[in-house]
Amino acid sequence: MPDDALVEAVTNAGSVVVPTADADALVWIGGPAGFPPLPDTVRWVALATAGIEKFVAAGVFDDRRLWTNASGFYAAGVAEHALALLLAGLRQINTAVLDHWAKERIDPAVRTLRGATVAIVGAGGIGRELTPLLTACGARVIAVNRSGRSVPGADQTLPADRTDEVWALADHVVLAAPATAETQHLINSDTLAKLHPHTWIVNVARGPLIDQTALHRALVDGTIAGAALDVTDPEPLPLDDPLWSLPNVIITPHVANPASGLTREMAPFLAENIRRFEAGEELLAVVTPGAGY
Amino acid sequence: MPDDALVEAVTNAGSVVVPTADADALVWIGGPAGFPPLPDTVRWVALATAGIEKFVAAGVFDDRRLWTNASGFYAAGVAEHALALLLAGLRQINTAVLDHWAKERIDPAVRTLRGATVAIVGAGGIGRELTPLLTACGARVIAVNRSGRSVPGADQTLPADRTDEVWALADHVVLAAPATAETQHLINSDTLAKLHPHTWIVNVARGPLIDQTALHRALVDGTIAGAALDVTDPEPLPLDDPLWSLPNVIITPHVANPASGLTREMAPFLAENIRRFEAGEELLAVVTPGAGY
């Protein structure tokens, strides 16, 4: 079923929507289930998600054509959601919603971003968008990314192999890294022990980055202050999961990049990639399937 | 009972804490109840609150000395809380906290600040702090203040007598005006009718700025999308108030400027005002009691 926003992007880019058998390129907005067999004439597949671990697991990728994902296309929106989650935690909005006018409980628990140090672990597109939001709020940013190449606006950028240094430095942590073998349970009982009793952890990346059993224990024990999660492991998080019952947890149902607005957000990036494809230029967000991102 | 943070500020400014009878200046961190009779030797009274309507009503002010309040001292923190409330509303965090993994309900209701127009009504100190936070998030700001003097970073600044123009222009509204006769029920059934079904109203100013009966009706009818309130009329908001039961309402218990951190936030401004007092310079935040701010 062609999507209106994407058909408009294709048309505005001077291309036409045709059956897959006649296509030079396939735009695929679903998951790996139902992914069609591709004729060799399809030289480019544009996936609509940023995370591609399910496509990797399903063996969808081949090396007979170019593959792009949506890495970075939704970064501004996801960064906004990360800021919303972090501020909601610091400002005790979850507590306020559940416990009416609990001023004596909430007032002393309110925290601020002014003067706080926030670590963004996995600072790619989302991190680049989130950094100026945090610094505008008076926070200092420590970015961690694979290369250690400096993130504009960050006070400090560390390469991923020095991730272990940030836990003690950070007041709060935002996870924005892809789900790979290396990032599996990046937040575990060891790393949680290095964080602070006032720390909020925000996850807008993928659920498996956090060992949820260890997180639950840390939240119950007061090892950290709270967790604000847009992603969980598994999803949906079962309604009897013990995380739901904790007062210092905020869980949104994987809506940092809402499905309802996905193709509208993707459209301008798709149009640009069609222009590049026609011009023989390098595409945005080319996938390296072997690396898992 | 002298407060540690303020005593330190007084001492660091080179002054000493003495009994009121011997004082040149009085620092008063409570409300009007128990305000002491003042000898004429007290030439300056420093109040610790930004809103002074209760002191006005209690007849505390006189014209025999200088009075300052804390106008602007807490502005950065209150602006952060306003941003937290607005983002929590747009990102459906209240719904997510109450209705576990309600993805089908939440996903299509998520909104963004990117490209949105936010009106700050009563753009003084809080508005000046809030404007760069909103523009960092990709919003456009329309400021309304008494003078209409341009607020840095705002796309447009209107004088208060043109407030009525902003309702139709704004996607979202933040109230940051003092409580005066003119701002009483500024949000009423007429102004609500000019707003949009996607509009969130944030109030970090004073409860009486909103006609809560009219607000409740507008929220039930879908005239606007939601309301995120740090202040209510009265406070505490009674636990049987119908606003508590609405899913599109967020109420925090007047903690934008938490009492627990008040004197720590005030201290550097008090130190600066002591320096100015000793030097015979104009003080920060001089009160104009007749105007109510």
C-alpha cells in the first residue's frame, strides 16, 4: 500500500511509483516480515527504520544492491523525546501524575539540568540533535561514540572503548546507541553501581541495552534515582513486569519516533536520496549490514 | 531562623546578620503572616518570593523604605519546569504513566515542538529564560509583555493590550504573567474558544490566571488538547477537583521553584543586592507595590 507522504516525495523528486518488478529502487516501510524477493534490477532498497537488527536477524540484506536505512532521519524528534523524558524525571512529573498534590514528597525531589552533566552514550544523529537542547538548558554534555570524533557542542567526546569512564562523571545518562553485540546490557549491575543516587537514565535507543533485572534492583535499592524508557526488552513490556509498579520509572511505548508521523518525517530525506540516486551521488544512511547499523 | 545559604551570602557580601532592631535591611523568606513591625532604621526589605500579591493584600508594604522581591531570581528554574510540562504534554507522558503501553492511543497523539508556535504570555524574566529553550527545540516564540519591548530570540513581541491576537496564532500557550486584576481569568471561555484542538496550555505563573471551570469544560469538549499546570486556584487543588480525573491534565504541586532549593537559588542575587545597597546603586527587583508586582 503506497504511502501518501512518500508517494508525494517520490513524485516531487521527479520519479514515478511502479511495481517492484519494474523498479530501480524499493522503498520499504514495514519490518522484515513479508519483505519481497527482489529482482536484480532493484539497485537500491530504502528501509524506513533507523534500527535494522531485525532485518539482519531475518537475513534480508544481500550484497547485490545498495541498502539505506533511516539513520538520522528521525533524530530531531527522538532527541526531543529524550529531553522530555529526562525533564519529566527530574521534575517529578510521573510522581505528580500518580500522587495528587504530594508537595512534601515532590518538592525536595525536584532536580534541574542547570549545572548537570549529561552523558549521551551512542552520540550519532540523535546525540548531535540532543546536545544543543541540553546545553540550552544549562547542562554540560559528555558524548560517547565509536570514533571519539568530537560532537559539536559537547564538552567532551570519548570513544566507545572509554565508555566505562563516563558513569562516574555523569549526573544523568541518555542511551542512543544501536543494538549490537557490544551494546547488549551496556547498563548492568556493574555500570549501575558506578552511577549516582541522583542519576536518571533515559533510553531512547533499544531495550536490550539495559539489563532490566539489574535496573529494577538498582531502582528499588536507590542506587540511581530513576529511569525513563521509551524502549524495553521485550516490547510491549508485559503488563505484569515489575518495572511498571515502581514510582521512579517512566515508560513510553516506543513513540519517540511515532509510527503515525513516520513517513511524513522520512519524506524529505527520501526525496534527497532519490535526487542523489539519480545523480549517482553517495546516498544518505547507507547500511553496513555486517556491522549491524 | 536564619537560613544557612542566605547567611553565607550575607557574610560573603561583607555584611553581618543582626537582630531586626539593629538592622539596615531585613531579608524575609516567609509569607506575610508573622511579618514583623519594622523600625525606621530598616531601609530595605528583601522578600524571597517573586509573586507579592499576598503581601499586597496583607498591607505589608509601606513607602518608608525600599522593597525588593525575587522577581527574576528563580526564572531559569521556572522556565525549565515550563519546558518540562509542555514537553510532557506534547509527548503524552501523563498518558503513558497512567495507561501502560497504550501505544495505539499514545502514538497518534504525540506532538512536537519543531515548527510549533508557542506564545509566552507575560514574558518577563521567565519568558527571557524560556525563549531560548523553546527555539532550541525548533519552536517559534511569540512573547507578550506589558511594554511590547522585544524579547531576545522571540519571533514577535506584542504589548499586553494586544494579547487577544495571540490565541489564534499560537499552537501552545505558556502563562508567566503576575497575578493582577488585569490577568485574572485571562484564560476564560472566550479565549479558550480561540485556541486550537491541538493546543496545550502551561501555567507556571498563578492559578487565578485561568478560569478553571471554563478550562475543565474546554478539556472535556476537546476545545484544546491539554493543560499542564504548576499552579491552581486554590492551592492545594482539592483532591475531589474534577481536573484531577481528566487524562489530558498534568498538575505539579507548585514546585517549578521548589521551596527546598529556594534560598540556594536566591543567595547569589541577595549577595549582589547587598553589594549594590552598600554602594548606593539601584537594587535588582525593586517592587512597585501599587502595581502588584
